[in-house]
Amino acid sequence: MVLLFSQNKIVNWEVNYDKSQLKQGNTVQVVFTGTVADGYKIYSLNQKEPALTSYALSFVPDKKMQKATVGEIRERSTTHSKREDIQNADFVFTEKKIIIEQDFVITGEEPIIKGQLIYTITNDILNNQRKAFSFHLK
């Protein structure tokens, strides 16, 4: 199933998953693909410097998520590294497209998978801004 979301003009998100796999005992892989506006960057899930981990992309489950638990998260994007003078550290980022795979383990019938991808965007003018992409799958 493909769900299209557009929460801001900087990143447009698409969510793909196999709805038939939302059955007790299965692990469902949800793929989040973000198309990033020209000139912007998203901080990668895989920050190498401890000073920048608070900027890294992350998944936060909603308290109302039911009959599913959070599994492994992976990034499948092409990343780049650049020196961040303010933090005096190298930050890992992606441009154009970011692809995140998040696994969910289904623990009961009729699960509700709900949460947010929290991410940081930046460009040459804009200082770092934290954004949230909310989703609800059932």
C-alpha cells in the first residue's frame, strides 16, 4: 500500500508497506521515502559524531500505537559528510531523497502503527530546524 503525504514544502513523504502483512506474528517493513526540496539537506540517521546525534533522524512511536512493537530502523539513502563549523564536527546528511526502512513486529490482530519521524533540515541560509512527519497505519 502506498500512502502519499505532503506536510511541508521542504520534504514530501511517501509511505509504502504491505497491508496484508499486518497480521499477528509478522514483521512488517514500512518504507518512508522523503523527497527533499532543492538546496535543503536532512541530517542522516547515522551520525558519526556524538555532538550531532541529537540532530539525527529518529522514529518516535505514538502512545496510542497498539498491537505492534518497534523493530530495527535502517537508512538506505546516499549520504554525504560535511564539516559543521558551529558544532566543530562532521555531519552526515542526504539531499534530494531519503529512504528509511522501519520494521514493526505485529503482536495482535488489527494493529495500529502510529508515530513520527523526527528529522532536522538545513540549507545554506536556514539554521537547523527540527521537523516531525506524523503517520498512522492500520
